[in-house]
Amino acid sequence: MKQSQSLVTKFFAPRTLLVSALLLGAALAVPRYAHAAALEQFKSFVSSTQAARGEFTQQLVKVESGNTKVSNKSTGTFTFARPGKFIWTYQKPYEQLLQADGDKLYIYDKDLNQVTIKKLGDALGSSPAAILFGSNDLEKNFTLKEAGSKNGLEWLEATPKAKDTTFDHIGIGLRNGVPEAMELRDSFGQISLLTFTKFEKNPPMPANQFKFVVPKGADVFQ
């Protein structure tokens, strides 16, 4: 199975298998946040960022019998608009598209020329994706607390309040007012790591930015 696809089936799925793992931000220079606590930076980011776009890298870390194994990197681009609209595109090593219009989630595998359509529903609420794509009311679904400094970042720990989520803990590393790193820890001891670069806040977007068009000849499953 493709690495990106296996992570995709975890990320948006607190109660149902919906989609992938994303996240590890990159920063815009906002000097007044340089030494602010993580929670202050995070709340400012959420309240001031209605849309964004940029690039990401993603890795999966497994610890087995005391040995740490790190997967090859997946890379791609992202665009989002709150709440619940996004385009998450894997470019390497495999091409795959995850797109949501606020109502439905579309997963397109280019190699298979196959589209899977799912109802977005409430799945975004207590998933890691909500941190980027969800509403501003994050404390409804997560318990947030300071987690100290590490590697030059101020860290925040977000613990889902729902008991049936895929991820147990979500670490968010911030600097200069935006997320620069995230660690998604699941109940199997795996950690999904993502990084954002070229992070652009609130860029202009066309009205039909998130409208999904089924590629010609693609098989569609619902």
C-alpha cells in the first residue's frame, strides 16, 4: 500500500475512516510572537487565519523493539479555507489528491484513476485536520495545554476530548505566530510528522477554488 494513502485513512477519522495525516507548519515573520507562549500564539493563528496555502513534507516514525524507523518523505501542496474546505495534494512519491468542499470529501488516486467520495460530516471536529481546516471553536473538541520549548519552538499539546479518535495526542510547535511543526501520536505508538513551507496566510482565492471536478474516465465510489 502506498505510504501516503495509509496515512490518509487515519487523519480525518476520529469515528469513521475518512482521510490522511497532515501538518507541521512553516512560519511567517511576526516578531511580536517570537517569545509568546504556545497557547497565545495558537489562538492568534486560529482567529486571524481564515485561509492559507503552502507546501508540506510528511514522515511516519515507528518505534519497534527500541528501534526507531523513519519513513521516506512524502511532499506536496495544500490550500485551505475555514471551515472544512481544503485541497491537500501529494506529489511525491505518489500522486494523490484530498479535497473537501465543506460538505463532501473527495480522494483521488491518479495511478488508479479512482475517486472515493465521503460525507465530511462531523469527522473534522476532533481530528488533527480541525487545527488547520476546522472552525475557531477548537476548545470544544480538544483540551489544550502548554508543553514547553523544544528545538526553538513553543509547543502546545492538544488532546481530543472524544474517546474514539485515531490520535491520542497532537503536539503543535509554534514560532512567530503560526504552526511550524506537529507530531501526531496514535495508539499504536506511531508518530506522523509534517512540515509546512512557503506558508501564505489569507491569500485571495476564486469562489470556485474548492469545487471538485471528477477527472475524465475516473471510476467513482461513494
